[in-house]
Amino acid sequence: MLDVFSVTCPFFALVLAGFLATTKKMLPLEAIPGLNIFVLYFALPCMLFRFGTHAQLDQLLNPAVLLTYFVGACVMVAIAMGLSLRSGWGWNNSSFGALVAAFPNTGFMGVPLLLALFGLSAAGIAIVTITIDMVFTTSLCIALSRLEGAGNHGVGVALQKALKGIVMNPMPWAIVLGVTFCAFNLALFAPVDKTVQLLSDAASPTALFTVGAVLGRSWMTASSPDEGAMSLQLVKKDYWTISILKLIVHPLIIYSLGYAVITMGLDLKASSLKIMVLIAALPSASNVVMLSQRYGADNERIAKIILITTALAFVSFSTLVKFYD
């Protein structure tokens, strides 16, 4: 177990460093958007581009991988939506509760962590899951959030905004460009390649530190429970439920679906299923806080879920890595 912790501990330590730097006011809140911009528009796209250039095309185009993770996302959204609606959260808050339960932090945390554990063999599966979560899961939950008629926009407008956000997000385009270079055996001009390499090398530590900073900011600026529509008792009960869904139920769903796919004789390797299960076991994506705030959902609830899943994942994820074969 110590050998696994020796790999995972530094990654979670960087998240903790970002959280403490923010909550202890060593890092000004005004600096966090700058960190986000560097990670989102410079470092992570370069890292994903490089992974795309080394990706195994059979993984990216494998229908069994796509089907397993896609259906798993649908099931997770349905379960989390049902539980939240039953608890009285309404469509808007229930939808973002479903998103935070189904969307792992693959881009900022999962990619560097899985590559450290398994090498480039994990890159192709990670690219597939990131694409599904950014294009499908996010758009679906944003559309569902509009069904209660909250705010000034309908489902159609919400979907347009979601698709616009996807188009403006550089990470999918970096993946597409990298895979194109791989497919046609292309290479960057040497000075450009060196620049991309430097930015790529900076992605992991900066992204993890930024995750912690975003969580710290959300913790500090979350609205008081008295200002929300829900009681503190309901919030406490709910965010632990969603956290359990994310860290335990989500990987179990992916494993069950993958096992069924393999049993049916479809082309899904056990090693690919293992990477998908571990991705599902990652903590919730930190960008859901910003999305929930943009669409008027309870971002305090989302921030607490992300914080809890990130803290607990240090043990739950490391344990799963050690004992899952």
C-alpha cells in the first residue's frame, strides 16, 4: 500500500497546498482566475496535445469503451437526479448535483495521476472519458437544469450556451489536434515542440495547485446556509450522499457495465476497464462549481461535495489502485 501512497500522496498534497494557500490568504483570490487561464488555455492543452500524439487510435475509436463510459454517465446522472429530486432540490440544483456526481476531475487531476501510475497506456482512455464528460454529460445536465423554468433562459438557450462553452474550451481541440498528428505521423517544428513540452511539464503541478485554490475560494465565498432555500440539515445529508455516489457507486457502475460488455464478447480489454473504473473513482470535477454559479444553482452545496470527494479520494482512490486487478 505504501508504494501506491508514494505515488498518489504528492498529487493530493499539491491540492492541499493550493487549498491552504487560499484559505490562509497567502494566495489572493484575484490571482486564481489567472491560474485558471494558464492551466486551461496553455498548460493542459499542451499536455493533452502531447498525449494525443502518443495515443493508441484503437482505444480512441473502440465502441466498447465509448459505450461503457457513455452508459455509465447516463446511469449516474439518472440516479443522482432521482435522489436529489426526491429530496426536494428542484431541477436546477438536482441537475448540478447529478453533474458533480458523474463528472470526475479527469483533466486537472486524473490525467497526471493515471499517467504517473500506468504511463502513456492510460492516455487514450482518459481522452475518451474527458470528451464524453465535456460534450455529453455537461450538456445533458445543463439542459435538465432548465426544465423547472428557473432563470431567464429555456432549455434551447441553455444547450446553445453549453455547446458554445465546449467550442470555446481549448482542451477538446488540443486532443483532436494531437490525435490528427498521431494519425498522419506529423511532428511540430523543434522550437515549437520544446515550448509545448515546457508548458506540458508545468500542467500537472499547476493544475493540482489550482484545484486546491478553487476549492479554497469556494469554501471561503460560499453563501451562508441561511441565505439558501434548503435547510442546513438537508445540505449536510445531501452532500455526503452525493459524495458516496461519486467515489463508490460511480466506479461500481462502470465496472459492472464493463464486465457485462466483456461477457458479451465485445472488444473491451480488462486493462482499459481498469483505467475507466479508476477514472470514475476520481473526485468530482472542480469546474462544476463555476457552472453551478453561472446557472444559479447552490454552489455552496457543489463546493462541499467537491471538497469532500477530493479529501476522501486520497484514501479511496489509493485503496482501489492497490486492490483492484
